Amino acid sequence: MTIERAVVNGMIASTVVTKTVFTAQVTRTPGEEINEVWDPYIGSTLGPLMQIVSPVWAATTYDVYTRVGDQWELIDTVTFNMAGTSSGDQLANAVACVLIGKCQGIRKFGRKFVSPLTESVVAGNALVSAGMVAAAEGLLAYITPVTTLLSSVLIPGVVSHNGDFHPFVGGVVSSLLGSIRRRKPGYGI
């Protein structure tokens, strides 16, 4: 059993870099490849969300890291293709749908910001009902453990600052839109 992190490398309009991070406790069956464990989880989480994301967003790879001590070490880069499919005008890059995965204990949760959204899935400062359904499907996949065909197990959650893993026990979709915190100018991370 290892703690792993998959980072989906996306681009908005081929100019703004996005990083979508997933963390999980993974028990891999010998002989099963990294992508055979992570593809079902990432695909089932991001797949429904593509209905609310503008086609200007696309991802072609994700990097998988393993936790060694207090560091993350790259173990593989996987080819992966996904793109938004929502029609309509794109909202600002920082405007996002927010998914929250909850763990047991105080202040233990994971957030997933979904962007760039389109005007067709938003009314005022909230998602429309079709957008909420897509977000709820994505949230369910985001917090649900995955067992692969060869019996590998991926349990999603978060890692605290001291390195402890906390699995998700529930979650919520914020009906109100959020804003992505930008750490680097020109990057959507």
C-alpha cells in the first residue's frame, strides 16, 4: 500500500497551464500497470465534469507521484486525453465549480475546482440544475474508492501536513461558484 498523487496536466486555450491533483492510497496488484489503476478513477471523476467545462480546456497527460518520506517522487507519466464539451461562451478562467471531499476530523477535506465553465451551465452565481447533476456525478466518483479488474484498490483522500493519509467519507458540491486561487501568474494553478 502506497500513497500516490496523480496530477492531470491541462491547458486552457493552449496558453494557460492547469494542474488537477488527485491523492489516494493505492494497493496495486502485481502486474497491474499504473494507468490501469488511475485511468478508471480519473476518467470517472473528470468525465461527467466535461459537460460543464468549455472545449478550450484539454488534457493529454497525467503524472503519477509516490510519497517517499515528506517528498513526492515522480514514478510515471501517462498519456491521457480529455477535453471539455460544454457549449456556450467561456467564463473567466478563475470562475469554478467547487467539489468538496470530506474526511473524518476537523479541517480535513479536499477541494476540486472545475474550470473553465461556460455561461450555458451558470445562472447568476450558481450552477443550473444540469450543471449540478454533472458536478454531483463527478463528486461521487471523486470520493468513491475504485477496485480494478485485477483487484487493485485506490482509496481517494488527502494527505495532511504531517504525512498522514485521510480517506474521504463524504462530500458536497457547492451550488455557488467559487474562484480558483492562482499561485503563479499565467498559470491556472
